[in-house]
Amino acid sequence: TAAAAGEESPVEGGPPDHSYSLSSGTTSEELLRKLNEQRDIIALLEVKMKEMKGSIRRLRLAEAQLREEIR
């Protein structure tokens, strides 16, 4: 029922199956696990950002070389 579903809804009001949503009965163990998952995601994103910065740098060098060749 809607009432039973309302009891299980997360405090923030997002969908209950959302990976960042927390129910009111979330244990500290679950919070710690979610925090560690988010830390892993952030670390991966930082690696990807460094890779992208490297790619952008290489593309800019290639662009500069092509512009010189066109002149």
C-alpha cells in the first residue's frame, strides 16, 4: 500500500532504489559502505580527469602543429 511504501521512503525524498538515497533506518555500517563506494567513485573520476587533461594537451599540441603546417 501507499502508506507502507511511505514508511520505507528515504529521508531526502528521492527514489528508494537510488544509490545515494538513505532510508531512516540506515545503519552506520551501511553509511560507511556507501561513503567508501563514493570515495572509490571520486578516485576513479580524478584519474579520468587527469587522463582527459593529458588528451586535451596532446590535441592542442597536434592542433598547433597542424596550424603551423598550413601556414
